Amino acid sequence: MSNLSQKSELTFKHNLKQGRHGWLRLTPAYSVKIVTDILERLGEPQRVLDPFSGTGTTGLVCAERGVNCDLVDINPFLVWLAKVKTDNYTLGELDAANQLAETAVKAARQHPVTENLWIPPLHNIERWWDSERLIALARLFRGLQISECTGKARNLTSVAFCRVAIDWSNAAFNHQSMSFKSPQLSLFSQKESDFIFNDFLVKMQQIISAAKNNIRGQVQVYEGNPRYLTQILSEKYDCVITSPPYVNRMSYIREVRPYMYWLGFLQSAREAGELDWQAIGGTWGIATSRLNTWNPGDTVIGDDSFDDMLQGIRNCSEPLANYVHKYFLDIKTHLLSLQEVLLPGANLFWIVGNSKFYDTLIPVEQIYVKILESIEFRDVNYTILRKRNSKKELHEFLISARAS
């Protein structure tokens, strides 16, 4: 197992040059190649579900192949992004987006640096951008906001803005999560703001170019908690392709917070923590402190090896043991809810990763198999996809099963 390749073509890196898939990166995103391979194996499902849709990879791959797909995510920003990526656009809407971008840059260049600039209330925002870059982004954002243009054109310019904001930030994506680089002195004799504005226009053209290609399948995107799918969905599905959050304490909210603050999906750190507490596997802010008093209630996994694994973690950290315990109870609750929206014999696929805390390996793929079998899914199997870019024991797996 240790000789397995990291296979970057199965990760988000493969998506960066795949048209709409490359509009905005999310490090935990999986490759379009995985979804494509599954669909080619199955033929054409009638309706696919992704209950942890993230940036919409499954939905967009399905739609590009003419397969209808429904997406669910608890994060309102990711719901918005998936809708933008899977929309179709008229030439008039694309022209309006281009005009809005050019008008916004013109306004940003002319606007005095210190007047009427809104800065998002992101905690420690100086870690993300130095003052010059932050002011340039605020000028550009103001230029976009003062326009009366709305709808799909504004959505496309917002994606371009997010792209520029992250590319000119101090965020580093050189391992499985995200860190911050030390701010560097500018090497440009020209003002960096000019480069930022020009980069925005270049990215806008890239986005418009990809948006010209219409997609054939219909995609519906729903905001909601995947533990309670029957409260969200009214359809029945013959296929599920998804990647639940990993049990690794690397919260998605951490990586998408800058976009959420800029676009108004978040106004405070407490809101971020509340959202992460509702999400499976979330540990941002108050979500971490609540683990100290969390109680598992009556739901059990029902496996002696699972209890032994928890005890190994608990010997080092009670809150971390609670985190792992809660994660799998939440997954079981989700899977019970998922059963209610499946057609008999539906094909299901989960992309998951194992984890390790202290000296205790969490065999996520094996625990999933035991849970699935305990609630009467059939033909449950897993295969190793790749070696992850982290500890040597960590891998990604593809779990498959069929509904009863």
C-alpha cells in the first residue's frame, strides 16, 4: 500500500484546467475523472444525487454528459457557487458580465484609495492580504457593487473576484489543508493594484469563455442539512456519487471564509462556528468548544473495534475522541436518511479518506462498510484510489454499495 502513487489526476489539481470546474478551487475537491469513470461504468443513471456537493463537481460532470443531478450542501456559499457553475448563459448575459467587469475596473482605477471603502469583517484579515492588496480588492469590489447589473452577469463577476482575491492572498495550498505565507515585498515597479485589476479582467475572460458552452443536463441545488434529506428532497434517485467531509478536523469553512465574508454569506466568526457545528465533521470556532460537553445519546455504531479505537484517542484527548465519535454518528444518521430517497437497487459511491490522530489510525473505509452493512445496504465494497499527500498511512478510497 505504501507504494501507491498520489495520482494528482484524481484530485482538484486535475480540475483546474477543465473549464468551469477550474473556476474556483477548493482543496478537498475530488477530480472530474473519478465521476466520469463511475458514470462510464454505470451507463446513464436517470437521476444522480450528491448530498455533500461542495463546489458542484458531481453535478457539473453529470450535466455535461446530459445526466440530471440534484445537489445538496449545508454551506450557502457552496450552494451559490454550484448554481453558478451549472447554469446556462445567454450571449446577452455574457456580454453584460464583460461590461460589468470593465466598468468595475474603470471605477476602481478612478476611486480615491481612502474614501467609502468597505472591508469585510474577517478576523485577522491582515493574514490574508497586506494593506495594499486589500485596498485594491476593496476598490474593485466597490466598483462591482455600485453597478445596477444583477443576476447571472453579477454572479460570473463575483466568481472572477473570488479567484483574484485568493490568488493575490497570502494563503498557501501546499498540503492537505491551507496555511499562510509570509507577506512578500512587492517586486513590481508598477502599483500592484494595476496588476490585480488586469488579472481580474483576464480571469473574467476565462470564465466567460467556459460559460459559453451550454450544459445539457438539469441540475437542482438545494441548501440543507444532509442528515435530514427527506426534509429537502422530493425525488427518488438511482445513483449517488459524493464525497463526505473527511474525519480530519480540517474544516471547509476555514478555506471558504474569505469568499463568504466578501460576498455577504457571513458577517461574524460566531456565524461561521454555528454553520460548522451543523456540518458533519466541522470544528471551526465554537464547534470545537462544544465538543467538550457533547453527548452521543442513544445512537451507537455497535462495533467493539470502533469503541477500542475511540478509547485510544480518548487516552490522549477527550474532545478529539468526541469529535470522531460525533462524526460517525452523524454519518450514520445521514445514511439512514439517504435510504429514504433511494430507488431499489440504486448504485452508491462515496469518496472517503482515512485519518490518524496521535498513534491511532481511523480506518474510515472499514467503519463505513460496517455501518452500511448494518443498515442493510448490499454489495458493500471499497477500493484504494490513491495515496494522499500527508502521512504515509493515509489514503483515499472509493466505497460502493447498492440500495436494498
